[in-house]
Amino acid sequence: MNLPLYAMGLGAMVGLATLTWTISLIKRDVSIVDAAWPLLFLSGALVYAGGTEEYSIRTALVLTLVLLWALRLSGYIVTRNWGEPEDRRYQDIRKKYEPNFALKSLGIIFWFQAFLAWIISLPLWAALTMPAEASSFDLLAVLLWGIGMTFESVGDWQLSRFKADPANKGKVLDSGLWRYTRHPNYFGECLVWWGFYCCALSTGAWWTIVGPILLTYMLLRFSGVALMEETIVERRPEYRDYIARTNAFFPGPPKPSSVHNPA
């Protein structure tokens, strides 16, 4: 195990997070950290791959999967947020930590996310630096990554099209993938990272399971599903019925609506 290389990955992530923080000061918008989030993993992966002693086809495959995931997600977030004010979640954090939020945000938002990304990237470190023969775990990894990317990218595309139609303002998207799960994009991202964990399993690094477990917890309980739905019912009453009939995370057939229309 190349621990110094893993430490260098943290350095790259903290450096990119600090640069993003500097830009946020100019824009007065810390929500740009969302677009930097996938790039933190890419920066770490590039460091891990660049320092490996044996660059193989398997190394190139894992790095390519990270590259495609990171650029797709970062590009989507940049496009989605372009010209928009600071995200409501970060506005609330800004109010909570004033005065001197600009300085505090470096640690509580940007460096904190860099540290989380570093822990979650454990499977990438193992998959990119430890030698391994191709195995069934690699096939499973590509399968999970492919399904995850489909859910994440199609879910984001369906949501962006829905929001682009003025007639849908205030309404709830409950068609397409959103008919089977309230968060197909989060479910997809979760599968992508369990796919990367399967790549690490080929090297015998089973203990890197800490990474996908942490990401899954974040998506379910910390910054994903729980945070997104904390106040949404107050703003969109229809969402209460959507919650009652649609799985929060794992896709499944929708339940009958709890709203009964008069005959």
C-alpha cells in the first residue's frame, strides 16, 4: 500500500477545494462547491494513477470511469446553476455562521468536503495503485457503474426538462425514473461508488468499504435525501402524496395514490 500517495491525494483535493473557495469569495456564492465535488475525486484519482508503479489497462479503465462520471456530473451542475443565485441550503448556512462566514466557509464547507471526498476515494486509491488480475468483480463493477450512470444522468436530464417548462412550476416530477424513486440521481451515484468498490475488491482491499458506506450514509441521511426533503413539503404540498406512493431511494413500483378524487 502506498500511503504517501494516498496522502498526496488529500493534498490535491484540499488544493482544489481552496481554489474553489477563492472563486466563491469573488462570486459570493459557496454553492459552486457542488460543481467542484466530483472534480475532487478526479483530482485524487489522477494523483493515484500518476503515482502507480504499474500503469495497466485496468488502471486506465478505472480512471476512465472516474473521468466520465466526474465530468458529466460537474458539467450538469454548472449548467443547472449558471446565472442562478446561491443555493437556498448554502444561504441558510451563511446566515447561521455569520459574521465572518467567508473565512469560516473555507473550513466548514470546502475543506470539509475535501476530507469527505478523500475518505470516500479509498476504493479508487486501492483500485488504481494495487496490482490485480481481471476478475468477476471488475465485470460487476462495470455493470454497477453503467446502471448507476444511467440512473444519474437520465434522472438529471428528466428533471432539467421538467423544470425548463414554465407550466411545471411548483409541480412535482413523478414520471420517468422519478415514478419509481424520488431520487434516481442519488441512487445512481450510490451504485457508481459501489461499482468502484468492486474494482477495489479485485485487489483484495475489502476494507475500503468505508468509502461507499460513507457516501451511502451521506446520500440517505446527511446531504442527500434527508436535506432535500427537509422543507420541500412546506413549499410543495403535492410532495406529501408523492412521498406516500414513491420509494425514497431504491426503485420500486409506485403505491396507489392517497389522494381520492370525487366521482
